[in-house]
Amino acid sequence: MEKLTILRHLVATRLRHFSSRSQLEAWQQQKLRQHLDWVCQHSPLYRDYQGQPLDAFPLMDKASMMANFDQLNTRNLK
């Protein structure tokens, strides 16, 4: 199943064309918003940031990532 998903994304990427820079940037913003929404729904650490712009999210370094790993990950890993 995962191979089919990868193949679908590859084909969609190859067929995607943008007629202008603004069209590309709008698409990028839409994809970023979708990703941030997904992360906020699945990562306890980011739940309070739902709907916020990217620059409102905290900066992450390795020390803070490791200290908050249980709350950061989206697969309930310990």
C-alpha cells in the first residue's frame, strides 16, 4: 500500500505545473497549512498552536526535542 502512495505522489508531482510564482506560493502555503493542522491534531506538544502561523511555533533544537519527545511524536513512541 505504501508503495502505491509513493507512486501516486511521484506521478502527481511530475504532472503538476504552475503558471506563475504566485500560484506556486499559494500551493505551498496550502500544503504547509495542511501539514501544520495535521501535526497540531496528532502531536500533544503542538495542540495549542492549532491555526497559528508557522512563526508562532517554538523553535526546536535537539535538547528540547529529546526532552519533549513523548509529547512531540505522533506515534506514541516512548
